[in-house]
Amino acid sequence: MKTSIPLDIPALLQAYRSGDLTPAAVVSHLLERASQFSAHNAWIHLAGEDELMPYLTRLQRSSPDELPLYGIPFAVKDNIDVAGMDTTAGCEAFRYRPERHAAVVEALVAAGAIPLGKTNLDQFATGLVGTRSPEPWGACRNSIDPEYVSGGSSSGSAVATALGLVSFALGTDTAGSGRVPAAFNNLIGLKPTLGRLSVRGVVPACQSLDCVSIFARSAEQAQAVLTVASAPDAEDPWQRPAPIGRQPIPARFRFGVPQDEQLDFDGNEGARQLFNNAIRDLEALGGEAVTLDFEPFLDTAKLLYEGPWVAERYLATSPLIQERPDALLDVTRGIISQGANGSAAEAFSARYRLQALKHVADRAWDEVDVMLTPTAPTIYTIAELDEEPVARNSRLGTYTNFMNLLDYSAVAVPSGFLESGLPLGCTLFAPAFQDEALLALASRLHPRGTHTVGALGDTLHSPAIDASAGTIDVLVCGAHLSGLPLNHQLTERHAVLQETTETAAAYRMYLLAGGPPLRPGMIRDENDGTRLPVEIWRVPADRFGSFVAGIPAPLGIGKVELADGRWVSGFICEPIGLEGAEDITHLGGWRGFLASR
């Protein structure tokens, strides 16, 4: 079931540039295609061509070279406002028509993207299954096998993307709603850092924990959408600016995995095998698996629905619950109504408990660079879910519910397919604002799990993302080498060792006069130079200035040639520094000099 038009963002932009396609033709084709999959219940409102005409008309005054998402079709979860399209949050009695786009939609439209409509969801974003949607919409069905759950609450957004009805889609993610549907529909699901994207114009679930999520065909495309959607919004009190620099994941990295007895697959051995495959794939990419005690994360997950955060859901819907309780599904009303019963003392007690758990959970980052878990333990048929609707829904949040409470960034990555033909995925997560670093790693992991997109026969195109964006590589040759006295000046700035290598055969090293501390000076000598051992450290760009400011004369940062011909920024010495210096080139670098003493 391949798509007949290219839906990958780079391919579609190229088709526009070449004149092979127009946005109007793409929209017309996708609206017709959507009618073929109406039984999946992906849409609450699918726009008509007349409704989309203003977006198409605007694009006639621009080009793909001017707008990064020119003519790119996308879907919007129906708890996110699109001007002129009703917002229901999956509840007819809640319906209203916004006059203004949500901030994130506003940013995407300004970049040329076209919202094709509003997608189905678990009512008021309360659920991880996609079945908690009342008539006339009904349960959103899995894109690959309609007998299975699609995952929720952002069910329709995932299914629309997986069926090739849009290039990407917006969801929300408070407890896993942007990751579980991605895993069940063979997609990338990005849960950005809490506050990274504006939530103005988003119907709140738990306002302090809500974030907008992105479903995409590849990590590269998720990053393209994230870049545009990250526009600052002065009207949103919950948004927080991302740092200028990015903490990189090393080329040789350590990744945490839960202890075996803490892994839950609900008896699905195929799911266990897919997770084991993901571990091996990360190891093949340069990772070292480190087993960690996952109890603090699991205990945090329990707080989300067993603690006072349910009160936030009650605050968001209390007028409707009080005035028209029958307007909500029984299961939705039952969950949300619990939020009316807590006390301030219980809220503070839970907050203290969370702080203690985070204090323990964050210690993991002293041992590993990234964590890997399954995205969900298993996948259920709709019939299985109906047998235990609350318990099995809760189980699907095992590896997702803690993420926003602990303020981590996460991306769900497809891991492959079970014997049933259903997909599952794994999740990479890291501290806040590691979104780009995670996507870079996901872009390399994704092709190892699957070669297709969503429910389609489309070939996956997942080019590796340049992980160096937002960082500066620095060559060190002396006391900043790993394990030596000044190395802390790098590590305390979250710099990571990228590689150990050699300079070109054009350098000499001197022991500079003065000290302590003893310092080397490296100069370029093309006539009588040699190769010297060095290290390359990747420094977040916003920490680079403070690092350079601490370098004393006659040392400085310049360009140094490596043995493979690359030029990188690194330590060099001014010629005046050689006065009274001792040539130690023959000792084979700074470690060789230290060994000689």
C-alpha cells in the first residue's frame, strides 16, 4: 500500500520545486485518499477543499525556497486549536470554534504547512488506547490491523500519518500520548522537552505537564517540524527558552536499561525480543549498555494518576462535569472526577515525594548519557482492552507516565514487527532540552528496526542527523586531556569526548616556561613537524565562550590540522611562548612527557 505521491518533507518540497506537483493537487489527492480509510476513524473533522483554499491561495504568493514547510500537509489533534475548525477534545458538548490558531499551529502555517483537519483522540486526552472516543466518531483503529488499538490519546494523528494521509501530525503528550501511538503505528514520536513548544491554544489535560508532540515519518522530519514549531510565544506562561548550546551524546556513549526483573512485557515474548534487538542495535552504534535500578522511574509513574495531578484534569473540565456529567464517557468521567477529592496537604506531600524521586532518578545521568526502554509493554486487540479497560490502559503507561514529571525529553523509535504483523517500538530519553541529540541518535537507530513507514510500503528514508549542531569541537593536547587536572573545565560544561586521534605530521610540542601548573605549547612546523596524540571534545556552543575565556596567554584557540586532513578548533601557542620553552616533541605528546617524569 504505497503512497502515489511523495510525503517525506524533503521529497515533497523537491516535487514542488520541479513543478511535478502543486499544493492544490496534493491536497485534492489526500482528501480523496482519506475517504478510503474512513473506517479507521482517524478524523473528527476532515477539511474540505473550499475550507483549505485560503492556505493554498497564500502559497501562490510564495515558493518552497522561501518557506521551509511550503505545502506540507499535516493533521492536528482535536484538542489543539485551528482557526475556523471546531475543537471538541472528543466531547460534543465541549465543542467550540476558535478564531485563532494555537501558537504551534500558527508557527507551522506561517512556515507554509497546510492543516488538513482535526484528528480523533481519547476524550479529553485521557487514555493511552485510542478507544475512548464516543459516537459519532468511535474508537480509532490501528493503521496496520483495525482489530488492534491504535494507542492514545493522540490516536488519530498517528493513524493519519501512518496511513499516508499527511506528512506529519501534531498530538499532545502528558503521560505517553505522543509515544504509545507512534509505537503502535510504526512512526517516530517526539515528546519534546516540557515547555519547549507553546501550549497556548491547547485544551489542558494536566496544564503543568502538557506538551505538544510530533508524529513523523523519520527523525530528520521530526526535527524539521520541531525547529519551526519552537517559535517563542510571549503569551504562553508555560513556555521556556531552549539553551543556545546542546549537550551532545558522545560517539562512544553509555545507555541505561532497566534491570531484567523490572521489565514488563505482559507475557509478550516477541516484545521482549524486539527490545533486546534494540539494545544490540544501540551497541552496534557505539553504545555500552548499563543496567540501572528503574524503581525511581516506576514509582514516579504511579504518582501521575494515583497522586494529585489528576486534580489538574478536573480543573480543566469541572464546569462540564458539574453541569453535564453525562456528556463524558463513563471511564473518562470516572478518572477525572477523582481529582475533586484531594487536599492541599496531599498535593504538597506528593510534590515532596516527586522531588525526592527525581533526586534519585537524576543520578542515572552520572552513569549514562541516554536511557532506553520499551515504549509500551505490549499491544492489545480492542477486544482484549474491553475485557480490562482501566488496568490494560494503565499498563501501557509503564514506560511513559514518569517522563514529564521528571522533566525529561524523549523520542519513540520503531523497533520492528511482532509475528502478528503489529509494530512495537523503543524509547530513547535524556534530560530536558536534549531533543536534538535524541533525534540524531534516533535517526541512526530507526533504520535498524524497520525499512518501511507506518502502515505503508513506502521505503523509510532516515538520513543520519548531524549531531554536532549547536556544539563546537575543540582539540586538546595537554592538561585538558581526559583524566588530567584541567579536564574538569570541559566536563563541567557538559562537553563529551568524541575521539582520540593525531594531528597531521606538522606539529611540535614544547614545555612552556613557568608554572606550576606545567603547560604544553603546540606549534605548527611543516618542515620538521610530526604527528602528536590529541583528543577532540564536543562543547555546547553556549559554554564555549566561558571555556575560552579561561585560557591563559600565550595559549589560545586556532585551527589545527588532523592526520586525516580535517581542520578543527584547538589549542595553539603564540610564538612568544617558546622563549625559554623546552622541546618535548620526541616524547610523543603530553602523556609521554608526563610518563618520562
